[in-house]
Amino acid sequence: MTALSLRDVRKSFGPTEIIRGITLDIAAGERHCIIGPNGAGKTTCFNLISGRFPITSGEILLNGERIDTLPPHKINRKGLSRSFQITSIFHRMSVFENLRCALLWSRGYRYSFWSPLWRQKGLNEAAEALLEELNLASRRDVLAGLLSYAEQRALEIGMTIAGGASVVLLDEPTAGMSNTETDYAMTLIRRVTEGKTLLMVEHDMKVVFDLADAITVMVYGQVIASGPPAAVRANRAVQEAYLGALEG
Amino acid sequence: MKYRWLILALIVVAIALPWCFYDWTHHRQAGFLISMLSQMGMMVILALSYNMLLGQAGLFSLCHATFFGMGGYATIHFLNGAGDGTLPVPMELMPLLAGLSGLGVAILFGSMATKQRATAFAMITLGIGELMATSALMFHHFFGGEGGVTTNRMIDNSLFGLSYASGLQVYYLILAWTVIAAALMYFLTLTPLGRMANATRDNFERAQFIGYDPRMVRFMQFALSGFFAGIGGGLYAITYEIVTYDALASSLSANALLMAYIGGTTVFGGPILGAILITLLQSGVSLLSNSWLVYVGVMFISMVIFAPTGLAGIIKTHGPIRQAGRLRLLVVPYLRLTIPSLGVLLGFVGLVELMSFLTIGAAQGKKLVLFGGPVDVHAALPWAISGICLLVGGVWLRFEAAGFHRVWESLSAEVRR
Ligand SMILES: Nc1ncnc2c1ncn2[C@@H]1O[C@H](COP(=O)(O)OP(=O)(O)OP(=O)(O)O)[C@@H](O)[C@H]1O
Ligand SMILES: [Mg+2]
């Protein structure tokens, strides 16, 4: 089963084409990493898939259904959730409130202005459990904007997976973290994405080859290689364009 | 509810206050006090409902009076209907109808305005406000033109058999509805919509990626805030039995903004504080001075610059220090701030009053009375004293403010540890 597929997706900003025809299939339940040099268009790709920007041409399908014309919130409701490379949280709300908000839609609360949140036992327990899972329980009532960088990154991941999306897109979740923090974050990601489809942009090669079932290498808006880690590692074009430079 | 006792005390005071100033020898109510308290009630509703937009949803609306005013106009017509028997609704429920009128208008305009963000949103609401103010003067059937529309509130239909002939009965009706409206608005902050309004305020974009359409959140928040503003307008119509263009003019929208901001937009109760303070100034200071609006304006500007979280925000920042039992240490620094502040205040008030009497006052043939004595506005001495007060006070205040800042910083650093 293909969870997410891109068919010759292109995106131009003004006269410059940034995504130059990407075709990619991601199997359901797969952990798929995207690597590539800075400015390759990885984040832009995420922005197109999640509906943040409209695509210029091509098709994007989620579980066989076209999503490239939908607004972000509708794509999210279909079970695709994403995180941001630059942390994007509700900074004047507490950590707990951030997580609870991220749970609301998937639990069917919609725009309710008649259900008092303090009475929603299941919802509150789920938010507390998530807080525990993210190791943020001691920061429960702190304003999200006052958290440390690593804590904010953890919250970012938590908000992305809270709604129980079946396809999860993480954009450099461990960037800027220390080694210990990265290890912890990776264990967390592994656990919370169990049984889900994960598409992740990551620069840390150790993390990538540890985690990925499949790897896609993007350079200059195009896919130059895609497949199982061993095959990608052996790929000559990849070694020349990218891995060689990194691994020395 | 942390503030349960404070709220209870506030309500008890509001109930008891008219009786504290009752004239027992002549058996007369204190009319001035009751009309001021009534005004406060309406303004509390207006300011709280405005803060549903500004503070809670980050929406900078400039047409809030539209919903207040429309609630008011509609209520005049409802009361007229009730008076001639075509609308069998008791007085106590009239504010609910007013709220629904406000809601209807807010749904209409909100669907246009909330599609836009930030500046465009503010522009559209400005346009809506002006449009409605002009309409009020043009369409006589509903708005009555410049004279407005009038009614008689003695509709002889009450759940409790009240006639509402006296201002006191109307005041208690206002008080009841103010408490109901405030409680409902507080409840809203604890619902999914209320929380998502905060979320879209903090990060419009992120809300989309957790499944919410932020425009829908804003639209619903806007509509509900119009509902409450409408209730305020209904109470206005019942109190004055006349509604004119003033009730939806942009100056009232600006007032809503002032009250919410000065009181504090980051705390639910902030706008209540702002509404009480501004109404006090409006009814109290305006009796003493022509220039009260100047003072409100200067106060607003100072708040924007020095205390953007408003009065309630200032009080809130003292929380951690109070919990640590260190509030005592701030008494002396505050006293030291007070003296030069008074100097600045006296100097400023002196200059403003002198200036206003040189022009407007002279035209009206009034004599300036400052601090208990008559003052000759053409003599040099009062000008010199005011100027020196302002100048010396200002320099001294800067000095003391720096000292206060140091004490404050070291205290909060200590408390944080
Ligand atoms: N909204 C935009 N408008 C114009 N150009 C953009 C926009 N977003 C991205 N770009 C350009 O697209 C290119 C790819 O950017 P993108 O952020 O997708 O790269 P990336 O692969 O995520 O890089 P990094 O590893 O640094 O995060 C860059 O040259 C960037 O300047
Ligand atoms: Mg990127």
C-alpha cells in the first residue's frame, strides 16, 4: 500500500523553479528519510505536501486520494501531520494547553463553545500522558515560549503526533540538539511513530542510517536517488553529490 | 477559581453601594451614583466582549460599537413592540434579544472581516464602523436619524412583577446581566473554541496544521463577541430609553479599546478594571474639568509605552513576589516613586487646565478653580509653578524610576531562584 505519493511535482517561486519534478512513493508503515544539502528543497517539499503552499504542477496523493488542492487543515484532518524546521508552537499558552489544543480536532471537539475543557476526562488524560511521554511533565504549566530550545523541539514533535495522524512529516526534528538530547528524541520518535508512516528530513547521517527503511536523496530540487539505505549508500551519484562530502 | 472571593466581594459591593449613599432623610436614591454604576455595568460588558477579540483572539477590531449600537437600536424597537403588545417578551429577557441582534449583525460583518488578517482586518472593521455610523444618520425608519429612536421601558411585562420605573430596578437588571454575561464570557475561555482563539492569536499558521481553520475560529469568536456587545447595547437602550448614533459611533469603539487595554488584555478581569476606571473618570473628572479626555488619552499613551500589559498585568507581575512574601520590600520604593509622580501629575494638570481656561474657559466665561482656590490664568506665577512641578518632578521621577527598576530586578531574580 502506498501511503503518500508525489507525481512529477513542481514548484516555482516567481521565475525560479525550486522543486523540479519530484516523483516519490512512500509505502504505508515505512520510515522514510529525506537527505540533501542546504537549499535542496526538502522543506519546500514538506510545505507542498502539507498544503502550506500550492503546487505549480503535478499531483500529490494521500492513501490514493488527491490532496494537492486542499487547504492545510483539511489535509491534516485526512491524517497527515507535520512539524516545522523552525519551531512553531503557541508561545503564550502553557505546554499542557499546547498539547491539548493539538488533540482537540482529532477527538471531535471541532469548534465547540459549549463543552468545558476541565470536564473532558479522556482528553485531559491523553494530554497528560503525552506530556509524560515527551518528558515535559515538570514543565506542564510553563508558557511554551519560555521553554529551552530542546524542550520546544520536543513539544513540536508532540504537537505533530498528538492528533494520531497516520502519516507524519518531521522536518529536522533533532537539529541543534546535543547528543543525549538527540538520542532521547530519536527513541521518542521511534516509539510514537510505531505503525505509522514517517517521512523525515534529517542531516545527521548516523540517525538516518539507524532509523530509515528507505532513503531519498534530494539535490537542487530533484531526487537523485531513492531506495533502501544500503543501495543509497552504494550509489555513485549520491557519493559524489553528497555523502562523500559529508563522510570525508 | 482563584479569585472566587474577589468576585463575590465585587458583586456584594455592587449590590450594596446604592444603599450606602441612600438619602434616608428624604427617602431618595442617589441618582448620580446609580446612573454611574449602570453605565459601569454596560461598559464592563462592552470591554469584556471587546477583549474576546483583542486579548483572546489577537483581533484588532475597530467596529465593536456597531454590535453594541445595533443591540441598542433593536431593543428600542423590541420595547416599542412590547409596549403595544405585539411582542410578549418580559423585560428581563430583552437583553437576550438584544444579544441575538448583535449576533446577527456580527455574523454578517464577521464573515467579511475575518477572512482577512492583521491590518486588512482592522481596515475592514474601520470601514464597517463608518458604514454603520453613516447608515444610522441616513436610514430613518430603523435608526431615527439624528434624533435617534425612543421608547418607554414601562412595558408592564416582567417575570418578577417589577415596573422598572426607578433607576434602581434598572440598575439591578443591569447588574444581573453583567454578572451573567461576564460568567458566560469566562466560561467561553475554557472551551475548545476559546482555547483555539488563543492558539490562532499566538500562531495563526500552526493552528491549520492541527486541523483547525483559523478563519473559522476567528469568525465564531467574532460573532460571539458581537452577541455580548449586543447585550450591553440592550441594557443601554433600557436605561436611557433613547438610542442615537452615539451608541454605534467610532468614539465608542475607541472607548472599548481604551478600557480593555488600560485594564489589561492579558488577564480575563482586566477589562472590568478598565471599564470601572474609565467610567469613574468619565463621570467624576468630567464634572471637574473640561479636559478629562486629555487625561484619558495621556494615560492610554503612557500605558502603551510603559505598561503594555495594562493595570491587571501590572498587578499580575507582583504575584511571584507576593508568594515569596517579599511584597513588603516594595513599599518604600513605591512611596519614593509616588512623590515625584504627584509632582508630574500636578504640573501637567496645572498646565492643561491653565491652557484650557485661556481659550475655552474664557469663551465660556468660567473662572479657573484649582486645588481649592481661584487662579488668575493671566498671571505668571501659576504657569511657573506648574512648569517647575512638571520639570523637577520629571527629572526626579526618572532618577527614582531607575532606582525602582534596580530593586525590582534584584527582587524578581531572587524570587525566580
Ligand atoms: N517562500 C519562498 N519563496 C521563495 N523562495 C523560497 C521560498 N521557500 C524556499 N525558497 C527557496 O527554495 C530553496 C529551497 O529551500 P528549502 O528551505 O526547501 O531547502 P531545504 O532543503 O529545506 O534546506 P535546509 O537544509 O537548509 O533546511 C532555497 O533556495 C530557498 O531560498
Ligand atoms: Mg529545510
